[in-house]
Amino acid sequence: MIKQDSMPMGKSLEEVNASVDTTQQTGFWRKLLSFMGPAYLVSVGYMDPGNWATDLAGGSQFGYKLLWVLLMSNLMALLLQSLSARLGVVRGKDLAQASRETYPRAINVPLYILAEIAIAACDLAEVLGMAIGLQLLFDIPLIWGVSITVLDTFLLLFLINQGMRKMEAFILVLVSIIGGAFVLEMFFAKPGLNEVASGLVPSIPNNEALYIAIGIIGATVMPHNLYLHSSLVQTRKFERSVAGIRRAIKFNFIDSAVALNLAFFVNAAILILAAATFYKNGMHHVAEIKDAHKFLAPLLGSKWAPILFAVALIAAGQSSTLTGTLAGQIVMEGYLNFRIQPWLRRMITRLLAVGPALFVIIYFGEEYTGKLLVFSQVVLSMQLGFAIIPLIHFVSSKTRMGDFVIGKWLKVSAWLVASTIVILNIKLVYEELSGWLASSSYPTVIWLTAVPVAVACLFLLLYITFQPLVVKALQHHPVGSHFQPVEYQPLAKPIYTRVAIALDFSEVDKHVINNALAIGNQAAEYVIIHIVETAGALVMGPDIKDYETSSDQLNLDRYAKDLRGKGYKVTVKLGYGNPKKCIPKIVKEFNAELLVMGSHGHQLMKDLILGTTIDSVRHSVKIPVLIV
């Protein structure tokens, strides 16, 4: 039932991985339809009950003024989801697996905890939304509605066993119900087009509007959807050629654009509905979904308006909870490589959401559910940076993405989005903590609990932001992902019988090897050395199992095979960490009589700041060093 962390990393959502074959489809439209589906599962998270709460609050309090926030959030979502899909298509790993492969365990564990908090916050919104919808439609007490939602986890288990296409079809039906309901709601509300257009001009009236705007961003750009999308695109089987991968990226982008624009329409419709009914009639504090339902009939003059509203709410909650539990499975398996039975994983996810919902309803009363919904979306927004920043680093890495690395303008746009979200969240956290400290009767408790957590999260955010940049600056060479045989031409009789050759997989290598062979010839024994200098290698040493390590080992083995084929006695040795320490250690273990290494072509300023490997190595070994 359980797979432990010591086992090799499996495929993401293994039970449905590559289960939809797109290779048999011909023609643009048939091929496109075979790829479409994952983004619709992702899009339901963009129209869940949490969105309803923030959209209703924004529309009733500020009219159409925050409509631009929805549009901006949708563009952010499209950019980030397309990057998430690209990661899954190109590397065949979801975002959690890529993080686990890149960061040390001390970083991955808090990232995992934060991802689980985000999923629990998201699922909390779905639970409350479903329960409220059932209460509005069937007059079921809210506490019973929350309890009933536990059962729908088994619906996901049934659907996923029927195959991805049937599950996607079910979600599409629910999305169609939501969209159709709001088309009719707009018909009843008759909003003014000029007023709607004015809402697209950016403005933030006050701090309360900022709080709701951040909630809208959190409800729209959801961290768990980034994990989910990078996994769902792997349910498609496609040609793993350059052309095939490029085609898959294009079709997944189209899928995302269509699905997320539909989600934008639903969110905009909710905000416009609130502005055209509640704000217009001076009802500026209708943030509760139940209040919105109650006032729709008298304000719009139709008994169908509240019924459609409740039906759409149930459909939104049901569709969103299916994808939220899938995201929970992806995060647990990706970060921890820890697998449990799907039904148990989904039950745990649901109980983590049901617990807080029941506590609030029992302890504070049903009237606090609307505030809890908005708060859950603000929590989601605060988790965004911890998912977005690693994603941008991964898809910006030439080493990991190869020819499919994102371009300069896409990278700039992604970092601009990440910076906007992080800065807004830091501002919100600072203002909230300041308010708590000023109004609390026990400020010491806040200083000892909330403040240290906020500071720890800030340091974690700074680490994942700058760690890849620092490691890249400290690296002395690019990783050679392609092996190119070189001509070996020994020039003289051997002088040394045991020769160490340090390589960095650059253009200098062929000169280093030629000179080493010229001195040693075929009678000598050689060891080819390369040092893996990634952050993971510094921390984990030989236990690191990332892409760069396997690529480096493969390059060394290819060099050795080529040289052995020419009659040379060659062994290889891969070191981990700081080359200034690793190279001398390997040289001494081999009992080398000569070390041959390249100069790496460093510039003066970089050598002055970082020091040179050559200087450190030649002072650490007691044998001649030939610098090529």
C-alpha cells in the first residue's frame, strides 16, 4: 500500500500516465482535440466557490472597479499554467517532482507543507461552497452539507478508474452547467456595458480593496493548479521528438487559453452580477453567498435567478473538489516520493478541509462562513510565490529544458508576475501583523508565534529565489549535454604511467585529452575526473540523483568507451561538491604522477572574486600539474 522515499521516483499520476494516445490522430483539429482536456480540469479551480466569495465581495463593495484585477489575474494564470504545462511536457515530471530533484530535503519539506496548506485552503472553499449550495437548493443544514461532502471523494475514485477522457467529459459537463447558468444570470441582470468597460481601468480605492484584490488573485491563480497541470499534461502519449514536443506545447497552450478564458467569463459574470444588483442598489456588504442568493430574486425579478445560482455553485464545488484531491496526491508523491492508496489520500485531503469548516460553523456560527471563504483565498495567494518561483527557475534552465527553455521576454513577464504577487503578499502580511500587534491584548503571543513563522517563510522565499542564481554564478562551466568524439593524436613517448585528467565538458576538453595522451601514451593508466557542482551535490554528495549528475556520468562513460576502443587504459571518477577539494582527493586516491586540467577561460574579475580552481588544486597536490 505504501511506497517509501527510498524507492526511485515514479511517474506522476502513474495510474493514468500516458493513457490518452495522441499519436494515432491525424490533421490539426483531430490532433488538437486529442490534447484538449487537462486545462479544463485545471480551469475549474479558477471558478470554484472561493472565487465566488471574493468576486461577490469585490462587486458589492466596489462595483465594477476591480474587474481589471480579474483580467490581470487571468493573464497571469494563462502565463503560469502554460509554463507548468511546458515543464510537464518537456521533462516528464510534475512541479513537485522537479522541486524534489533540485532542492535539498530541508527545503522540500517546508515547500511540501506549504503546498498541503494551499490544497487544504482550496478544499475548504469547495467544501463550504458545496454545503452552501446544498443548503440553498434543498434546505439542508450547513453542518450536514459539510459532512456529506466527504462522500464525493469516492466519485473521483470511480471517475479516474473509468479513464481520463471520461473524467474530463464529466468535468466539461459541470463547467458547461456553470457557464450556462451565468449566461442566463447576465440576461436577467442587464449590466451597463459602459460601466463594465470602466472597470477595466486599474484602480485600488483603499486597503480593503487591496485585501479583496489579493483574495481575487489567490482565488484565480491557484498554487495547486500549477502542480496539477504539470502532471495532467503527462496523461497524453505523444512523440518524444523535437517536433512532437513542440507540437504538444502548442496544443496545450491552446487548451489553456480556451479553458482559462471560459473561467474568466464565469468570474467576471459573478463580479458583474454583484455590481449590477447589490452595488447598484446600495447593498455594499453582500459578501455572503447565502445573502446573494436571497436577494437575487427580488432584485432581478425572476425566481430562476437564485435557483441557477445555487445549481452553478454546487457544480463549481463538485468539479473543483475532484481536481483538488488529485493535486494532493501529486504533491505528496512528488515531494516525498511517498505513495498511499488513492482513496486514502483523497479522504485525508477532504478531512483536512472538513475539520476547519466544522469548527467554524460549530464554534462561530454559519454567518462566519463567508469570511472563512475569503480568508481561504488570501491564504492561497500567500502560497503562490513558493510554487511560482521554482517553476520559473525550472523552465528558464537551459540545462534542464534544452531547446525548449523559455525566451527572454517570457522570462521577464514571468518574473514580473511573480514579483507583483510576492510584493502584494508581503505588504498584506506586514499590515495584518501590524494590526494584530496594535489591537491584541497579548502581543507577546503574536511575537512568539505569527512573527517567527512569517520571518521563516520570508527566508524560505529568498532561498528558492536566489539559490539557483548563486549556484549558476559559482559554476565554472556550462554542462555539456551532448557528447562529441574528438580526434586523439599522441605526439611523444610516455613519461608518466599514471595520469589524471580533469574535464569540465567545454571546448577545452579535446586539448586537455590530447596533451595528456601525448605525455602518457597507451602504456599509461588514466583516470578521467569531473566534479558535479550543483547545490544538490554540495548537500547530498553521491546520493544526488538529478539530471545533471546522470548527464555528467554518461559523458564520462562515453569518453572512457571511446578511449578504450583506441587501446588506452581508462577509468572514470565523478566527484561531488567543491572541485578545489574533490580533485586533489581523487588524484591522491589514484596515486597519479601527473594532473592535466584546463584553464576554464575565466575572466579576471570572476577569478578575483571567486578564486580559481587551478590555484587551489596545484597547491593541494604534490605532483606536476599541466595547465592547458
